[in-house]
Amino acid sequence: MHNLGFALEGAWQVLAAGLLLGAGLPALFGLGIRALAYGAGGDAEEHAAGVRGPAAHRLGTVAAWLLFALVLAGVALGITFIVASGFGKTLSFAHLVPTLVDK
């Protein structure tokens, strides 16, 4: 019975990592694109009659760049994890700052 509990615990961890990295980062990127369009003022171009779209919002642009930075940090941590394991090291978050330590 304990083996089933261990298997379900491992499956839960794989599911959480898959949702976070497999769907989470692309979703954040999509939100960043949406926020960038909002920051540009919606249409971001003039219409044929010369009527402009809604006004630009600086908050949307700032939020977009923060979301893009978060996605880039996730990608950088993923690449660091892969490269570190190739060099016989592991990525540790013991003090909230990612550091490379020997295995």
C-alpha cells in the first residue's frame, strides 16, 4: 500500500512541474503580449478615417515587460539546471537564491 502512495506522490510532483513549466510560462508570455497591446493603446495604428484607437496605458507596458522578465528568468533557470547536471552539480534554492552546489 505504501508503494501506491509513493507513486501518487511522484505523479503529483510531475503534474505540478508540467503545469508550471509546460503551460505556466507560455501562459505568462501570452499575458505579456496582451498587456503590451493594452499598453500600446489597443489597435496600435490609425484607422483609414484617421480615428485613433484607445489611449496608450503606461501600466500595461510595464506589466508586459515584468511578465517577459519572469518568463526569461524561468527559461534561464531551466537551462542552468540542465547544464549544471551535466557538470555534476545541482541547482539549490536553500536560501531563496539559486546557487550551484556539488551533488
